[in-house]
Amino acid sequence: MVCVAPTAMGQSYEKSRLVRPRRSQNRPATERELPSGGVLSIFVGVNTHTMHTIFDRTKHIFSSDAFAEIIKDTIRFFNGTPVHQLPPPENFIGAGVYALYYIGKNSLYKYLYEANRISFEQPIYIGKAVPRGWRQARLQQTTNELFSRLNDHKNSISQVTNLKLDDFRCRFMILEDAAADMIGTAEASLIRQYKPIWNSCIDGFGNHDPGSGRYNQAKSEWDILHSGRHWADRLKGEHPNEKEINEKALAYYSKGDE
């Protein structure tokens, strides 16, 4: 195809050949005539990947017996780790998963006192401590995240008026290197298995100080039952009814009295 290019004065100069690209089956072309008499080929890009118009849920389900066994092994290992005072007696490096156990005589947790009297069977709370940058996939060198989290819980319990720090114990599992990817999965599996009351019934134990300018929110259920955390006393929002929360907590482990 020959195209004559006009000059600014409307005259033409040397003819040049416009080479049309080879047409691809995956790139359909649209041709348009130019004022000069040439033809412009426009190639429209399309996605060559196959798109399914029929939805089949079974093609989206991941299932692995090997993965299920890894979860079971993780929980077995966790349940065999040593139990310590809260916090542990020595600072240490690592991130992972932990459980808190209550052995006191607060009437709300009578079931836990009985369950943990001989051995530590039923956690009151399960949580995790992840490496810095974990949520943004910008992992930094692991420091003492797990110990720091346990120490935060020590500070919370020490501030309230109706719990004693001496009535708490903890166990934990350090997950590092490739195993660090299991932290969230291990926490969720343990919570599903044990359904600790401070995870599954009474919300708020793991909360942090919201910071200046954010104290217009309500106190958590945990802070209503266990008042005394300094930052929680600044919260001004309309909070839940204490009587209703007490009744819910007492009912949660009622099966333990049967």
C-alpha cells in the first residue's frame, strides 16, 4: 500500500511505503481510510486467556490431607509446650501463637478454675504475635514480638480491679522462617478447637489504646466486666449493659456445672 504524505502547502513529496503489520488471529484489525487515500489498520488488543461463563464451585475448593495433618501436628506441638507465669520469666526473640489460662476463683470463670485445676486444658484467651511488616509482606528481622504481646497482657490484667495476675499462666509456640506463614492459621485453628471465652464470647481483651482524638468510642465488653485499664476509662461512647454481659459470661460455660 502506498501513502502520499501532504506538505504544509498542500503539495506532495516522495512516496513512502506504509508496511501493514501482519494480522494476528488474536489481534483483530479495524481498517479506516485516510484522507490521503491510504488505509490505517488499527489492531485491537484482546485478552487471550480463557474466560468461563459457567460457575462451578467445586473448581475453587482447595483440599489437602497433608495440610490438615500439618495443622494437627501444629496443635499437638502447641499443647505440649511448657506453661509459664504471665509473662514468661525471660525475654526472648520470636513471633508466634500463645494461650492464656485462668486458675483463679472469679465467679464468672468457675468452669475454667475446675478445668485447669490439675492440668491446663482450657484457655481463657488465644492470640498471636506476628513479625513486623507481616501484614504488608515487608518482613523485617524478628524481634521479641511474642514476649512483648504477653507483657502487654500482663499490664492489662495488672490494672483491673477484679483479676489477679498470679491467677494466669501462658504457653506459646514460636514460628519462624517458613513456619511463620502458619501463625494466622494456627491461631484460628486453636480458637475453633477451644472457643476461649475472651475470644468467642467477651470481646475486647486484646484491644489497644485507640490514641488521642479517638476516645469517643464505647468501652468493650471486657472493659465493662474488668474495669481499670487507664486508656479504657477515657472512652466516652455508649457502652453495653453490664448486667447483660455478666449473664452472657455466666451462661457461656454453664455446661461445666452440669
